[in-house]
Amino acid sequence: MPAVNRLPSGRRSGALGALALAGALLAVAPVAQAAPAAPSSGPSSGPAAAASPTALPTPTGDGAKSICKRLPSTDGHLTNALNRLNGDATVAGSVARLEQRVANAKAAGHTEVETYLNGRLTARKALVGTLKSRQDDLKSVATWCAAHGKGTGK
């Protein structure tokens, strides 16, 4: 009986799987390309305007109950983030630490790194203002929640 060169069974099944996948992709591709385009019904047609069967229903409320329920957790997250951002140079993620890195890059003459870090520093300083504003807004929401019996509020 002559010897037949065959692939080991693991390679053979892998090759067959790849061949089956390629065949499936080739069989689907012409169908997708040959599908006629839907007639245009005006400038508002398109993927965003088309109704899909899995579209979510229009909200009937503002979600106040769940916002009030998550209030303590949200306040904790904001407090932790602000504590981190306002930390000293030993705190990872703080503005002071990033300022120190900018100063180190400038002292080392790494102008490209300094420019990059300055951009991050600008964004991080803006983040502090945004988070403080959200924390103030959250205090107003807590007052509202307490007044309307929607949660304990803080």
C-alpha cells in the first residue's frame, strides 16, 4: 500500500474550518452587494431615520426615581474623583502630579513630551471645574429628591 501524505488531524480540521469560513463569506458577499438600495424618501432618510425593530420606546419620564436612588453612589464617585485630582504630586492622577511631569519634561528638554503633557494638563484642569459643577448640581438634585420623597438624598 503506498504511503499517503496527510495533515495531522488538528491541522486538517483547522484547514477545513478556514475553508468553510471563506466559502461562507464568499457566498454572502455577492448577495449583500446585489441588494438594491432603498428608495430615498427625502433628506431625512438614512440609518438614523430608519425605524428598527429593536428601537427603544420613547421615555415616559425623566428617570428621577433612579437618579435619586443612585445619588449617594454618584456623590461618592464625584468626591473620590475630586480628591484624586486635587491631591498632591504623590497622588496618581492629580493635577499637581501632571504639573510636575510637565516641569520635568521641560527641564529635560523634551519639548514634544511637554506639549503633549500640557494638553493633558489643560483637559485635567477643565475636568476639575466640570466635576465641581456636577457636584453642585447634585446637591440641588438631593434637595429635590428629599422634598419629593423620591429617596433619602444627601
